[in-house]
Amino acid sequence: MKRKDILGIADLTRAEINEILSTANVMRDMLDRSEKSSSLRGKNVTTLFYENSTRTRNSFETAAKNLGASTTGISVAASSVQKGESLVDTGKTLDALKTDVIVIRHSVAGSPRLLAGVVKASVINAGDGMNEHPSQALLDGLTAQRHFGNLSGKKVVIVGDIKHSRVARSDVRLFGMLGASVTVCAPYSLLPCGIDGLGCDVSTDFDKSIRGANIVIPLRVQRERIFGAYFSTQEEYHEYYGVTQKRLGLCADDYIVMHPGPINRGSEITGEVADGDKSMILEQVTNGVAVRMAMLDLLINGDNIL
Ligand code: CP
């Protein structure tokens, strides 16, 4: 791979996606054998998270350490951001500290691209507002590919708060590029205008959309981005859009359930489904480390990895 930054699935070619996923498969095998690599020895990876995270931040840090890099975690709440420092000045400071990669999560769409334009370090988007979450989409693609093999002809249904979801936007792009058909499903209030332009079908009828699905991806209601009412009650939302064991009976026989996390049991997914044998949620977490190892290694070492 010959690029400085990974800012969104929209920027990546099919060949780059294939390269990341095939490298991630090698990394996943390494994880299963509890092997480490020293391919990033002497390099530093900084995580700069302006929003909360459990999975993404920890897996980027674990991925960097598995490859021999050192890591620096900037806790924005305890940083000079609280004294009014801008994103650009924070980035230039991290450059002066000679970090090699900045992994950034920010509530404002476009922040990673702004940062990438002013720093020498590679920048990876770990989620920007309602725009993109490329590493999540790549780990979702890896999980689906490892389960099904070729995704051509597979039917993916993404249900829930599509409007506020960067995962939905990245997943629609990624699964489309991998040959799957994608339907996004939500109440009208949670469907963003123009989402069909990304190459998906759009529906408000979950019982219809889920018929014959191979991959069901519920998304939580993104309450941190919601100001006002988008549906009447939690109970009603769950009744029409919750992923339940009964509803999954409408899927293809070989269906799986994926969820980016964090999950809200009883809202977009029942505990029974989340913990059931068709749930790939924890497999996704492990694959997240493998994908992020691949992204870091390919960005820093190009084609000369492992
Ligand atoms: N899926 C995801 O981005 O999870 P975190 O918010 O815990 O990083």
C-alpha cells in the first residue's frame, strides 16, 4: 500500500481493501498462535480520541504493541485541548514529538482529513462524527469473509439508527465493494437523505428487509448525537426494529448477526441474540485487532511487511 493516511472507505480502492483484508487474515493467524512481530519496532502510534471508545482505541493500541511499536494515548479530557488548543496545533505538537501514526476519533466529520493535511505523521480515522469509521467496516468485512468466503450475492441488512451512524456509511460502501447487496432499514426519522446514493436499498419495513438475509447488523441508537425525539417509545422501537430470535427466523439458514458495539440489550438487539451461537460480536472484536495490525503495518511499511 502506498498511501499516507486511511480516512475513509470512500478513499480506498478495491485492490487496497483486498490488500488490507488479506494481510489481516495473516495477522489473525498470528493472533491465534499468540505470535508477535517486530515490524514496527522504533515506531510510535498515538491515539487521540475526542470521543469515548472501548473497542477501537484499545484494539489500535494492542495492534501497535503486537507489532513492536510504542504507543501514546492522549486523553483529551486531561490534555491542553481543555486549555483551548486547536486540533491543528495539537497535531503539529504530536508531529514535533515525532509520532509516526495518529489515530484520531472526533465528533466533527472531516476532522481526520483536516489533521492529515497539516501533519507529517500518517493519520487513521477511528470515527468522525456521522461520516466514516473505516477500521470498523474493514473488520466487519473480514469477519463476514472469514465466515462465508466470497461475499458476492450475500444479502446484508443494516438496521437501526442509520441517520447518525458512521458505521452504516462505511459498511454500505465496504460490503458493496465486496459484492454483497446491502439494505439499510430504519424508521423514516432515522434514515438520512441520500443514503441510497452510496449504493444500498432503503426500507422502513424490517420484517420485509430481513427475509433471506445472510448478515444482519443492528446499530444502537446514537443518543450522544440525538437532540429531540426520533421515535415514540423504546418499547415501540424494539417491537418494530429490534433484532429478536423470532425475527431471525426470516433470514437465510446460514445467517449471522454482527454488531459494532457497544450493544444496548433490549433495544436494538436482545440479550438472547447477542449471546447466541449466530452472534459474531466477540469474533469481530478479535478481528478488529487483526485489521488494525494490517492497517498500521501497511501504512508504515508499505508492501514490505512481515
Ligand atoms: N465499534 C466501536 O467503535 O466501538 P467503540 O466506540 O467502543 O470504539
